[in-house]
Amino acid sequence: MPYTPKEMLAGIVLPAVLLGVAILLAWRPWNHRAANDARWIFAPMVGAGFCIAYSNFELKLGWPPNANVLFLLFYFAIPLALCGLLDALFQPPLWLRAVLLLLIWRMFVRLLLLPQIPRGISETGAELWIDAIGLVALIWWLTFEHLADRSPGAATPLVLAAMSVASAVVLAMGWHIQASGVMAGSLVAMSVAAMVLAMWNSRISFSRGFAQTTGLLLLLLLVHGYFYTDDTLTDHQQVWAALLLVSPLLAFTGDLPIFRSRHRAVRLAARVIPVLILLAIICGETIHDYLQADQAHAAMHDE
């Protein structure tokens, strides 16, 4: 369904503005000598921005969270934001962070798939899906955290913005879930706001907060869209979905031995450009398939 300009401003622009203002107040990027670490601000603000987007683009919100799978999109942002806040403040070891995030992730994915059992997925199949999706979530989290640590500055929000754009296109045009598509658009806007401010001052760090919160919220939108689209996905669409999931791994190109001794800008380009190329192909093919299907539908209607 179409959204009004007011809804688009409130659901996409407002979260980005709030995040941008929070970054300005917490990081003070105009002061290049400041030594403060304000990564704690990111997870709560991204979570709040995502909840604002949900409130604008989804029609329902209620309690308990498992009463409707749509509720889970909203409620997942709360513990995820809390995890990011605690992560930035107390900086626990990697294994503890991974265990906590996996426990929360598996719980929400299990609740998300529960209405599909046994109508669409067997109990054994659901367990396999939960394990597989948990592995993808862990890989995404480690990849984005690695990128944020190894390439400080605008690289992480740039990749997340590009992935959010591709996800929005796949969700809205490929799987015909407009609400999830525009919610991915709110993640695009917040990532762009963070990227612009990081270009101002590369001291702004996106590990332990922004990367994990944005990446996992985006992945949850994709998981929900995949299992609850009314369309029967073609083999072509399944391939593009799989490529979208593995696209962050291309950021490790910058760690190849051939690039280790190169200039920082070359290593950065090696991390970012392959991801952007694959995402551009996914977007292009999804839009092409959408236009073809739209033309075919119009031709049938004319007949």
C-alpha cells in the first residue's frame, strides 16, 4: 500500500535525524582532539529509530510479543539495543557476546517460525532452519564487527546502507512486503546519517553497538519476509536471497595477503567495492524481474 509523505518523513527521515543529533551530542565530531568513546549511544538510538519506523509502517502492536509475528519485529529491537548498550559500556569478551546474542536471536527466530509449524514447516525442519539462521546471524555479526574494527570511519555504515538498500528492494519488489521494505529504508537512512558524520571525523567507531544492532535488525526483516511472503519464490529469487546473505563475506577481501601491505585506501576499496558490486547486481536483477512481472500482468489485464 502507498505511504503518505508524512509517514515517510516520520518513519525514515525522523530516525536518521534523531541518530544524527545523538551522534553530534555524544561524539562531538568537530573536536578532533576529543578522546571520548560514545559507542554506547548507537544501539539504543538505532533500536529506537527502528521502533519509530515500525510504529509508522506497521498497523499492529500488542502484547505478548508472540501473539503476532509482526510484533516480534518491534520487540526484538529492545533486547538487541540493550545488548549493544551493555556491550559498549562493559566490553565483555567475544565468547560471552556471541552466546548472549545467539540465545536472544534463536528465541526470537523460534517464535517467528512457530506459526508455520506444522502447516508450512515440520518441527525437525524448523530446528534446522533455526540452526542455519543462527549461523548466518553469527557470521553477519562477526563480519560487521570485524569490518568496524579493521576499517574505522565510514566503511561500516556504507556497507550497511548498501545492504539495507538491497534488502529494501528485495523485500518490496521481489517479495512484495512493502512494510518491511520501508522499515529497511529507515535502516538505510540511519546508516547514511552515521556515514556522513564518520566522514567528518573517522574517530567515530561503529563496533560494539551500531554494526550488530543494524545488521541483525536487517537480517530479522529478511527472515520474516522470506517465511511470510505471499509469493512462491522462484529458483531465481532463491539464488538472489542466498547471495544477499553471503554478500557481507566479500568484505574480507581486504584481508587477503595481496592487500595487507597496500595503502589503507586500497584495503578499504578491496573491502567495500566487491560488496557494492554484488549488491548492485542483486538490486538490478530484482528490479528487472519486478518490471517484467508488472508488464506481463498489465498485458494480461489488457487482454
